[in-house]
Amino acid sequence: MRVDFVVREVLTGLRRNVTMTIAMILTTAISLGLVGTGLLAVRTIDRTEELYSSRVEVRVTLTQDVSSADADCSQPICAGLKQTLENSPLVASVTFENQQQAYENYKRLFAGQALADLLRPQSLPAALRVKLADQDAGGDAVKQAMQGQVGVRTVIDQREIVAKLFDFLGGVRNVTFALALVQAIAALLLISNTVQVSAYTRRHEVGVMRLVGATRWYTQLPFLIEAVVTGVIGAILASIGLLVGKFLFIDSLLSGIVADNVVPAVQVSDVLWVSPILVMIGAGVAAVTGYVTLRAYVRL
């Protein structure tokens, strides 16, 4: 096989249908950019789950009379509740938080806001902070054990709050993938149409090559490479777009919740992790689409 001939034919095809080639590259870049955004969302969700796996707990708040009368959980009611929780195999640890400690945490969370000056330690309940050994069954077990117990005010499972965050991130991921699917369909149609047009414009020279003994695979290879090249260029542009978007938009958009350690920041390494996947997807989809188009619609 003459490599120089294949390269020359690829360059000729890309140059001859330059407007369609540009349109195909841009459409591929947009669709792969959306896919990359979805993959970044998936990676962020996974890292957020890891972040919260050691932080999510069940909080058993105590009634006002128990909170004000017991500063170290040494009284029978608080001590009994703590002992009940510690005896559960689904509980890893139990930490008592008195009213003053709750107030300090409150001030830290709402530092710089007017809310921080509104309450006093006596306004906040003491609580038993429960770390779960079993994240799946532990929360329900704690709720059942504390339900109706004397001295218990409320039982707050922080997993339910975190689940709302995961639902939001999952929604962003699903919408992004849906838009990527629409764009991918457009890219596939453009690739197919470009391959057909390119083959049609060179039908006479390809016909001559077949008459002198060139195989069908040999005559089709330049068109396949054209499709792959456009797919790879589109993937590279998508990766560059993700990197630029991280610094210009994502960092500023997530700056508040990242600073509060609600979700982890999107790192450059995350974009670099996504980029090879986009290149493989772009090249693979372009190659398959081009091959199917040539086999089904083009006779070379």
C-alpha cells in the first residue's frame, strides 16, 4: 500500500469539501464537549460521594430540658441514649455535642452573616452525632432505636440532605448527556453525508483505480481516514473547550460551594482524564459511521 497516495487523497478530500469538513468538526466538537461535561459530572458525583462517606452522620438532637441540664452527657437520659446507640453493630461511633459546641459550629458555618449574631448557646439543642458503620442500613436503625425515646427531640439523617445534592448533580449529568445525544445524531449525519459527497466527487478516479486492480478496501481507506481525522480534531477541540470552560466558567460558578467544601473542585487532571476518552469516542464513532456509509450507500 502506498502511504503517500493515501495521505495525499485524505488531504485532497478534506480540502475539497472544506465547508462540510469544518461543519462536521464543529458539530463533533460540540457533541463531544457535552459528553465530556457529562463525564466530568459523573466524576464529580463519585468524588463527592467519597467526600461525604466519612462526613455524613445521623444527628440525634435532644430536648431543651436535657440539653440545658446536661453539659457532658453524664446524666441518665443522655447517657442511656448514647449507650443504646453505641451497642448497635451498625454504629461506628457516637459523639456528644453540648449547646456551647453546637453554638461554636453554628458561628463557624454562618461566619460573616447576620444569622451568626441572632442566636445564643441556650437556643440550640445538644445532640448525639452518630457515625454509621453501615451507610445503607445504619440510618434507619438509628431512627427506629431513637423513635419515641425520652429526651429525643428529632433525628436528622444527613444522607437525605446529601441525596438532594446528588439528585441535582445527576440531573445536570442527564440533561448534558441528552443534549450530547442530539448533537451526536447531527454529527453522525454530517459524517455520513460528507463521506458520500467526498466519494461522489472522486468517483471517476476511484473507478479507474478499480479497473487497474485496486481493492475496494484500498479505495475506501482515504475516506475512512478523513472521517477519523475530523473526529479526532473535533475531540481535541472539545477537550480544549472543557479546559477553557473550567478556568472561565466552572471555577467561578462552583467557587462558593467548593470553598465551603460542599463539592470537590474540578481539577485539570479531571479534564486530562476525560480527554483521551473523547478522542477514542470521536475516532471510533467517525470510523464506524464512515465504514457503514461506504458499505451501504457507496459503491467503490
